[in-house]
Amino acid sequence: MRTIIRSPRRHLAGLGIAGLLTASLACGGGGGSSTPAPAPTPSSTPVAGRSAKGIIQNGVVTAYEWSGTSWAQRGTTTTNSQGDYTLNLSGYSGQALKLVISATGTTTMVWDGPDGGGHTFGKAEAVPSSFSMQAVLPTLPAAGLTNSPITPYTSMAAAMVEAASIKDAATVQKAISTINVMTGFDVAHTKVLDITSPTAMSGASTLEQRASAMTAALAFVPGQAVSDLVKNLSQSASDGKFDGSDPIAAALLFAARPG
């Protein structure tokens, strides 16, 4: 049974994220088998999804495949007004995939945090050119994927993969699984909705509501611009745990949530 969210702002206040962060990242990341999977014949493979911290409009999404020594570009596209992207991977051979969204002079983000500080809930605003988020996937099926989100949480998994010496499917899946345990939903495949839209949220599943609310909740970290927040959160997660040496402490993530 679906649960209808009557007030997106009040729903944000009900989530306790800090404890989840501290508990599960200690599981660690990285690793994986050094034996490469058999590579299928390169082909054009579709991949689609949504980029959100809130909704990222007119952002550039670029796909890269791990070649064994580096990331090789496989395609690029631009998100629409709902943050959705669709692209065909050219020459994809079935290895680990990285998706990167970056900003141009026309990229905007729908603000999903509280009013104040020059922000208005539900209003699109410019993002700095330094803004970037990533996602990683262990492989794609031949038919491609239609729901591969790019969010701050997928960026955390991507940072763990980047820090690993082996970037195969096992390494990617281990990183994703670590963040999944922390969040309570599959960050690589759970659709993120526009939490500023009651209509969009009313049709969401429980996990989609959780994914959308937890993504929006990161707006409540005090003193962190969105671009810096994503970067610092990813850096903090890259070694598989939060500790005193990290730029973001787990306890701060909900310090500024509304009452």
C-alpha cells in the first residue's frame, strides 16, 4: 500500500540519518576480485535515470566505462526540466560504468531545503560550475537500464570505488551495498522524486519516498554549499567510514533539520 505524503517539509524532519551513517559505513568498501568478467561484444546500450539533489536541470551527464586502467568515455547527454537523462552508450563492453553529472552556465537545481539564506523551497536556482555528482554500476544488462539515479548517495559509492585499486564489478557492488545498508534503500536503482511536488510524492512507493526525503535532507547540513557538501560527503565516505579526520561528521547531517 502506498503512503501519501501530505507535507514534504514535515516528512524531512522525521528521518534520523546521523545514526545510520555512523553505523554502517564501518563495514568498509573497495576490494573485489581481480579476475575480470568476460567482456561482451561492444554495442550501443541505453541507460537512463534522474539526477537529484534537488532536481538537476540542464546538467551534463557523461558515461565512462572502466577499461582496466582508466575510465573511457561512452556517451554524453543533458538532463531535462525533471532532472531526467537518457543516453546510448557507444562501444560499451560490459565493464563497470561511471556516470558523472556536471554543471554548465545554464544548469539549475530545484531547491528542496527550507526557505532562507537566499533559497526558496521549490524554486530553481543556479549551481556553481564546480558542482558534480557521480554514480557507479557494476555492469549493464544487454537491454540497458531505465532507472539509474545520480545523487549524493551514489556519489558516496562512486568515491569508494575511485579509492579502490581494483575497479571491477565486485568492487562496485560492494560499495553500493555499503551505502544501501546505511540508507535503507538501493541507491543505485531507487527512483528519486521531486520532493517539492506533492503530486509527484503522492504516487511514490515507501522506498521512493525515503530516497527522495533523504536526498533532500542533505540540504540541512549547516555551512555547506551544495557543491561543497557533495564533494565533502564523498570524501568522507571514500575510505568506508566516517571519523574525526573527515570533512563531514555524521552527526552534522541533520543538525539543521526543521522541527
